Amino acid sequence: MVSRIVKRTPIKSIRDCRRVGSRAHSRTRRSPIKGCVPTSSAPASSSVLASINKSLRSCRRRIIKVFSKLARITTPKSSLRKKGFKILNKLPYEEATVAAPGSLASTCKFLAFEDVSALPPLDSPTRKTIFLDLDETLVHSKSDPPPENFDFIVRPMINGERLNFYVLKRPGVDRFLRAISQSFEVVIFTAGLKEYASLVLDRLDPTGAMISHRLYRDSCREMEGKFVKDLSGMGRDLRRVVLVDDNPNAYGFQPENAMPIAPFIDDLKDAELGKLAKFFEGCEEFDDMREAVRLYGLLEDEDHCKLVVQ
């Protein structure tokens, strides 16, 4: 309806001019404005142009509204409710690390692996950091029925259910934490749920004097159903970082920073933490902790070879 009005307005004015056949008609031919409006009447010409522009804008808005309604009508509401956003496939870490800067793959790496668990800055830039696993590294936990030996019980609420976990501390864990916390920043990095692990850590370090930070399962990267502990986004120089863990899958991203440890279950004669404490005592001489880890691994292999020969 609006488009017809816009079309008829100039036609009607031309017919009126032709009926008149006066000097006004001859003057309009010399006017730069179409539509038989005398050049001397500037206000009238401005009002005609304003009216035309207003009609065109109104027509455009109505056309946009019509097409918007058609788009909503043709799109089933049920599909919008049920399908939602499409879940993107995970980008493999190795593929992202070799991507060219500024490429789509490198952008995906940033979006997929942008760190949300970065630790607060260190008080001293020269201070080294030890990331410690919890289960089978510092303690061993078991649910009901209770085992023969345990040191304490924690009762977390998981999925709306109160569960009992009987926790056995690895021999020497208290002494080990006290020793390394004097020279290192100690961070517990566990794949366990926060509801459970936080209760265990409260018993290991009730005053918070030894453990600087705690990272739980939500800080791990899930790759092929396995929880991997990525140290690259923690805000720490990888030259000054060591991860102690009994699970090789945990340090798949930075194996050169990993200090493997035998898993602990219930061996009350276990002495792994004592050997580990001696290792960290000698780490002050190394600027790059990865070099210390490499040398420790070589020494372990030599000792193992000697035992085999004997």
C-alpha cells in the first residue's frame, strides 16, 4: 500500500501541471527538481522531498518486518528448543601446538585451552613450584566397607549422596610436606572431585601453612576419557616446575617436567616420599628443573641396572 502512494504522488503532480498550461509549467522544465514545482518555492520542494523520503523509509521498515515474520514462521520452534548450539569437536593438543600463529587452528587452541585456572603470581620470580598429585601419591582412599588400616575418614556429599572414604596416609607425608614447603611453592593438582579432595587436604594441612594452592578435576584437560594435567597455562615458568604423579597419563603434555612416583596403596614400609625429599633438596643448584628431573631419571635407571646385575 505504501509503495503505491510513493508512485502516484509525482504522477498526480505532473498531470496537474499539464492541466494548467501556464508559465509555471514552463518554469518547471528549467528546475532541477522533478515534479512541476516552481523554482521560486523552495519550501514546497523541500516538503515534497521530505514526504518522499519518509514514505520510502516507512516502506523499507515494513518490508523488513514482513521478511522477519516470514523467517520466524518458516523456522520450526521445536528445532530451536531441542537442537540448540552444535557442540564443536575437541582440537587435539598436538595439532594446536604446531599450528601457524594467527591461523584458525591456533585460534581454536586459544579458545579450547584458554586457561581458567591460572595461579596467582609468585611472590618471588625465582621460587620454584611443585605440583603434587593426591590419590596414590600422598594418600590412598577407599570407600565402604572400611579397610583394615586407615588414618581418618572423610564424608563428602557427591551427587546428593553422603559417602564414606577411609584415607590412609603415605608414610612420611607430613614430614615431606613440611620440608618442601619451606623452599618451594606447593600446589596440589588432583583429578579427584573437589567435594572429596578438599576434605582430605583439610586434614593434611589444617592451617594452610604448607599447601599454597589447590587444583581439582575441573582444572584438568579431558583427552580421550583421561584427565591430563596441563602446566602450560598455570602462570608458571616451566623451567621452574615439577609435577609429581603416579599416573603417566597425567603428565602427557609435559613429560619432561614429570617426576614419576610408584603408586601407594597400603604398604606401610613405603619410602618413596623420603627419596623424593632428598631429590628436592638438591634441586636448588639447577636453574631448569627439567634438567634435574632428567638426571634423576638417569640415576634411577643406573641403580635399577645395578640391582638387576647383582
